[in-house]
Amino acid sequence: MNAVSREARLLQIIDAPLISEKSTFIADKFQQVAFRVTVDATKPEIKAAVEQLFKVEVETVQVVNVKGKVKRSGRFSGKRRDWKKAYVSLKPGQEINLEAGE
């Protein structure tokens, strides 16, 4: 994989930051940030993408595969798609300020 396609891939890894009660709790207590990432993303790719996008140093990455819910509408049943969540631990002194729109 050449450098241009690798950088393009890294820009597509992170879909969105997760802003919820749980994510703000882990941000305060464990200095971690939660992101929604593509389903086929690996830990090294997530680490490289966060470091490139936010200009911070990443210590560890923990990944959770979230199963899609089964939903019904009358007699019709369907399933939401599965997705992946990444908890990124930053090195001491590092910070990502998502409220400022970095």
C-alpha cells in the first residue's frame, strides 16, 4: 500500500466521536476518548488515524464490536447494522477537546 492510499484510508477510519454520558465519564476518569470507527479497522490503524487527525500521542486502543439491534415495525422485522467502537487512551498530558471542534 503506497503512502497516498494509506493516508486516505486513515482519514476514513474514524466515523465520529461518541458523545454520551458514559463517554464523558471515561474521559474524566480514565483520560480516554470514544470514537465510532469502521467495522474493518484494526487497532494500529485507529491509533495512527487519531494521532494524525488530532495531533496527539495515543497510548492504547481498546475495541468493542457492537451488534445491531433487531427492530420490528408491525409484522416486519429488520436488523440495524453492526458497528465498532474504539476507546483511545491518551498519553499523560495529551488532550482532545471535542467541544471546540478540532
